[in-house]
Amino acid sequence: GEDVEQSLFLSVREGDSSVINCTYTDSSSTYLYWYKQEPGAGLQLLTYIFSNMDMKQDQRLTVLLNKKDKHLSLRIADTQTGDSAIYFCAEKGNTGKLIFGQGTTLQVKP
Amino acid sequence: DSGVTQTPKHLITATGQRVTLRCSPRSGDLSVYWYQQSLDQGLQFLIQYYNGEERAKGNILERFSAQQFPDLHSELNLSSLELGDSALYFCASSPNTGDTEAFFGQGTRLTVV
């Protein structure tokens, strides 16, 4: 079946790195995604990684994929207060639908 | 701005009523997806339409239905509303079905009282 799990909460200090973890079950997933949702806002695609890649870096964001363990992580370097939001991990199932995790609330303390 | 437009932004209605949520996909996108975000269920896929045809179905209740019109906009109809239907309903669109990215609208917040 398709299932995505994330830890629910992470608190870091401004300037530190944040690492948000996610595990998934569907080994046939072709793409894995990180979305950001700010309070009262929609879902913003942050980055995605193709399943045959191990790592993808995009400015302050680094995505690591361990396909053997079905583990995905998002590292945010130099975390800022503006990074406070809910971060969703998602895998792409068949037909293109996204299966989302529960979301990790990132709290950045000044 | 993702290019996906959802209306209305907010909706308050009573139990037992019926509402229609509207989604205009990005120009040229043939696929439309509907998702429900609630406190207890998280973000759940409801249904997908591709070029007017139903393509995939998720955890959509029988009281809910959707359609995609020839101009590619989509509507999600929710009937016999219950308190538990209160949620944020998102629409997303993509050019086809196997695309890398889907673009999300801002959502419609439905409150059932």
C-alpha cells in the first residue's frame, strides 16, 4: 500500500540547520516531494527528487533519498524565522496523485 | 501565484446543506486533482480528472462528487454536509497525468456549523 510517515514537530533556533525526516512504503514511487504550507496559505512545492537520485541541492535546501530504507529527508541550512511552516513529504502514486505525510510543523525560534 | 484559482476562498454552511467548490486549472493543464485537508485525516487525495474523464479515485465519500467541464474547470460537489466535512479543500492541476509537478490552488476553507 501507499503510506507516508513524518514526525509531527521540530523546533530549531534561527541560524541552525533543520532536518525533517520522512519514510514511505511504495517502492514504485517515481518522484518524492517536499511541500511547504504557511499559516492560512496553500501548498507550495519546495523541491522534488527523482527516485534514482540520492541527493538534490537547491540553495539552502538539501534532499537526501535512501531508496533502500525508503527514507527521505529535507535539510534547511541557516534556518530563518520565515521558514516556520508545515512541511509535507509526498510520494507520487500511480496516475499522478500525491500521497502526503501528516506534515511536520517547523518552529524557528529567534 | 500558482495559476490555479479556487473559489470561494471561504464558505460557511449548515449541516445537511450542499455546496459546490470551483477550480480553474492553469492554462493548458488537462489534469485536475482534489484534496481534502482536515485536522484528523491530514491531506487526503479525493479524486482526479483528466480531460473531462475521471482518472483516479481516492478516499472520496459517496456524498461527494466531482466533474470536469469541456473548458477544463472542475467542480467538487459536497452534499448532506456533516460537521466532520469541515476542512480545507485543495485543487491542483498538471499538464497531463505523468507530470513531475502539480500546482496547487490556495484552497477553499469549508466550515460546516
